[in-house]
Amino acid sequence: MAQRFSKPFYNSKEWKKIRDYIIKRDKYLCVMCGNVAEEVHHNIHLNPGNINNQMISMHESNLISLCKDCHFKQHAQKKSDEISEGYIFDDDGYIIEINNCTS
């Protein structure tokens, strides 16, 4: 699910156009497992600081087609890596140290 800051981006005509292009480029297949691609993934994840950087948000070199399962796995791995490195993203996409988290 898109974060609050990125919803306008994902609803834009420009994103929908590049998303369709990436899925066609990857022949409608998940580049990880070969199943039908349903989503386009940003290798460098979007955050409030980079969403307006076209080289990250819209450039085809940062985008791949994935099925829902592989897309979920990519984000789960990213969160796992962040936690193991001592940092996580808060709900607004900002990096915070685990030590500074209050739950």
C-alpha cells in the first residue's frame, strides 16, 4: 500500500504511463520468479526526500516488474535489512534509529 506522501504520485498520469511501459518492457513477467507481473517496484525506495527526483521515481533503470508475492518479499527484506542495520523508516518515510523509537 502506498504511503500517504506518495499517493498523489502513484495516482498521476505520468506514473501510470511509466508503470505500463515497465510491465511491457519486462514482458508482463515478474523478473524474480517468472510469474505474471502485477506491480512495478522501485529498487531505490521512494521517500519524501527523493520522490521528486525523476532518476529515482520515474527512471526505468530503477524500476522492475514483480508479482505481488515477490514485491511483498522485496519490502519485507528491506525492512529486515533496515532493522538489522539499526535503522527503520517511520510512517512518513523518514529514517530513524531503533534506539530512538518509542513504542
